[in-house]
Amino acid sequence: MSNTQKEFEQLLTEINEILNEIKNEQINQKKIIEEKHKVNMKKLSRIIEFTEIQDMTNQVFEKRIASIEKVLYETLKP
């Protein structure tokens, strides 16, 4: 084999190693992103659930306040 061909093969080997490293890093990054996405979706789901509960609680309080206002109005009516 000529010296040039050996250099060429060595360069090809190095390029393939680098490409494999890049591929492996992309796979790792994809896994990390998927895990974070799952965690974020769970958090978002909890926030939505909390907001729904808060809305229901606010509706209950609004009804109670309205009934108290009605009783006060009826009581203080001349």
C-alpha cells in the first residue's frame, strides 16, 4: 500500500469514529429530551388539574358570597 492510501484510510477511520461519536451523542440527547418532555408534560398536567380545582373552588366561594349578599340585602332592606 502506498503512503497516500494509508493516510487516506486513516482519515476515513478517524472520520467514521467522529461520525459515530456524533451519532451516539445525538442518541443520548434525544433520550434526555424525551425524558425531560415526559417530566414537563406531567408538570403541565398537574398545573392544569390544579387550575381546574382552583376554578371549581372559586365558583363555590362565589356562590357562597352571592348567597350571603342576598341574605344581607334581604335583612337590611327597609
